[in-house]
Amino acid sequence: MHKNNPKNPGRSKIRPANMAVGEVANRSGVKVSTLHFYESKNLIHSVRNAGNQRRYHRDVLRRISVIKAAQKVGISLKEVQQAMAFLPISHAPRKQDWEKLSKQWHQALEQKIRALTALRDNLTHCIGCGCLSLKACPLYNPEDELGQAQTGAVLLDRRSKANNQA
């Protein structure tokens, strides 16, 4: 975080970017190539030293943790990129920054939870594909009436949408 430099009022204290790419990879549990990919997508940032080697600020570890956590719950890298676009690169994100980011994902995660719950609750009976392979299918679809208007897991999609509106 930038703080005023008492020796030079008005000048910002420069944050050291002293973490090498290998160190960041080891600490974060991702491959070096993943770090390069994240950087190409502007998810993380580095600076170059005199020898043209990448160096990272410590706060990059927090950003990578958020990226990994988001991916674990099904948030795409594109969604992560859009949400992280507002985060400052000049200093470590503050609590308020992370709260704003989490609010952006809250609704999307709630929708995914409802869809997964509908799938879980109906999976033992039918996955909603309209295959008619089960005689006792609660989602029975004679003459593939649903397939004439829509493809995919029609009934399951309808249940998921109904749960979203509830």
C-alpha cells in the first residue's frame, strides 16, 4: 500500500516488486505458464527488473487465490477478468474492493446453486434429456413434444428457472 514518505512529503513510497515468477508459482500452487497466462489476461501484473525478469508484488498471491477460488466454484476466467478489472494495480486491494467483487458474483453463484440443486434432486429419476429410457420417468416426454420446440434438458431447465423465480 502506498504511504506518504516522511523524508519526501507528497511522494509515494514505492512498493517493492521482489517476488520472482518461480517463487510466486511455488507459493500460489500454479505453474509458471499459468502466471504468464493470467498476466496476458490482465488478471495479475508484474514489473520487469534490469535483467528483464518478471517481478511481482506480494499482493499478487491474494489475487491468484481469488482466481483459484472463483474457478473452483465455477466462475469462468472471463467473469473473473470482468470483476477484477476495477481492482487497483497500484496497491493491494482493500477489504472494500473484495466486498465489491464478491457482491458481483453473489447472484451468479446463487443461480448456479439453484441449477445444481435441481439437477441433484432429479438426477436419480432422469437428467431431463427426454430420452424416454425409463418407464417410470417423472419427466416423461411422449412423442418428444418438448424436443420439437427446444433442445437439451428442457424440463430440468424449466425447473431451474422456476426455482430462480421462487
